[in-house]
Amino acid sequence: MDFELSEDQQLLEDALNRWLKDHYSFDQRQAAAHTRRGFSEQHWRALGELGLLALQVPSEHSGLGATAVETYIVMRALGRALVVEPYVSTAVIGAGILGRAGSAAQQAAHLPAIAVGERRVALAALEAQGRFDLCDVKTAARAQGEGFILDGSKAVVIDGDSADLLLVSARTAGDRVAAGGITLFLVNAAERGVTVRGFPTFDGGRAAEVRLEGVALRADARIGALDEGFELIEWGVDRGIAALCAEAVGVMEHAFELTLEYLRTRKQFGQPIGRFQALQHRVAEMATAIEQARSLALSAAAAVDGGDRLERRRTLSAAKFMTGRCGRFVGQQAVQLHGGTGMTDEHAIGHYFKRLTGIDLTWGDTDHHLGLYGGLL
């Protein structure tokens, strides 16, 4: 894949960076994160007006049908500003899954609304007993007439409490941990029997616990083939992982810039502390780690649109592992080089480290993906 930006891609990056600089300061981010929803509706509408929510929506449904490169550009910029709006859940995973496997009626009903910011989606695929294992599904969907009855619970549903629609994995056949026998359903969050309990995450985002009790679904609520939803869910999560890796690169880059600025202005013994050789060595190590993460994030963007599932899975696990390891190192160094200032909640640097930690723990941490990568070899 050619990673030289085209003219249109460069215009997208420039326009988004200008908007973030003018309208998304750290103080505005903090104010939005502490509201009941955990983000700004005004900023969400602006993302729609900029066309960012339509990137992964097919052109026949008022979208742009963009590639993973455009997603990389957007997520890197959003990471630099620590954007808290539920972009990945809706515009990457939700739009991606519906665009790939949704029925014609589902696509017509929801994709145009996603493209303009009128509908939000969250993937409810993980359960408490399974941790990061997408196959470990106890939530059951039993046939009733032409429809289904859904019972179970989902844990840590990212952006679940602001979603209008939930993409819920449920077992329709097979053992609890079998990849076969999982089906994906589209569930209205306001449906009778659905209970969503939202909570703030430590990195400024939102998540929810979802309880499903006797939820009656029509046959057309199913997404994709019966019993064959696992690979679709895995594909959607892989797109989310690629987006998170790009976001982490942006977070690391800006944390690095904040650290350089601090080293230039903080004086000790009559000179900026950035002149001390020991600190210069640590800065060089941070730059190396960022470059490693950037390279793997670009590889992830190249692989996510590829047709080879095994190669995609290997590349995504490698990128997620490297992003987590490099993010932890860069975050630790950034906070330490800021000294006591870096430990205060008022300074932005600690929040950048929190977000890097949150990204590492989303859809599998470094240990999880190291294990997956070893198994895939």
C-alpha cells in the first residue's frame, strides 16, 4: 500500500487538524468528558459536518466509502487531541459491520443516519467470564416463531451508554467457547428487556454493562448468517484495533511534543533541563518507540482491508502488541520527565498516559496479543 498521502487525503488531514486546533482544546475536552454523556453533542455534530462519520459508510448510503488510510489519518489526529467522542464504536466498527453484512433494509435504515451523526452504535461482544475472548459467549438467542429471544449480559461495552443501537453477539448453537454457533444481532438500546448501566472509564471515556432479559427480536434483527457471526465480529474488532493503533500514535506524538516543550522551558542550575545529556538519551528512546509504533500502525492499516484473514490477524496482533508496549514506555517517560507537574490532574500529560493505557486494555492487552501472535505463527 502506498502511504504517500494523495491531495484529497492531505486536505482531509489539514482540515481536521485546523478544526481540532480551533475547537478542541484540552479544557474543552475535559469539560465534555465530565458531562453525563461523556462527550459533546456539538462536537459530535461537527464530526458529521466534516464528513468524518461517513468515511466507512458505502457511497450508495450517503457515505464516502473511504479506505483504512483515511481512517488512520483521522484517528491519528483525534489521538493528538484526546477526542472523547464515540468515533471508533460508531464510525469504524458499527458502520463497517453494517456496511459489510447488514441486510439492504438495515443498511438503508441506519447507514445514512450514521453518516450524518444522527445514530450511534456500540459493539457488545465481550462477557465477564471471557475477558478478551470473542468466542466465549454465554448470552443465548433461542428461536421463537420467526424471531428470537435474547438472554444474557455483556461486559465493558465501549460507548454503550450513548448508543442507539447495540451489535450483540449471542450463542445460537455449539459449546460456550466454540467459534461456530455465534450469531450477531442488531438490538435497539431502548428495546424492552435491555438494561444499560453506563460508567466512566479511567481514561476519560465511557463504557457500559448491558443486561438482556427476554428481549424479543424479529428475524430481520440478525446480521449475517445464522451461527456464522464470529468471523464478522472478529473482522469488525480488527478494524477497531487498527483505528486504536493509529490513535495511539497520535497520542504518543503529542505527548512527546509536550515533553519536548517542557524540557525546553523548565530550568535547573541556570539552564533548560533539556540540555542535560541523560534526559536527551531518554528523549531519543521515546522517539524510537514512537517510530516503531507508527510503522506497525501503518502495517495494520494496510492489512485491515486485505483479503487474507490469517495475515490480517497476525499483523493486527503484532501492531496492538507493539502499540501497547511503546505506549507504556512513552507515557511513563513523559510523566517522569515532567516531574511533579506530570502527576497533577490539571496537566494534560497524565491524561495522555491514561489514554495510552486505556488503548492497551481495549480489545486485548499486550500479553493477550502476544499470545495470539505466537499461536498464529
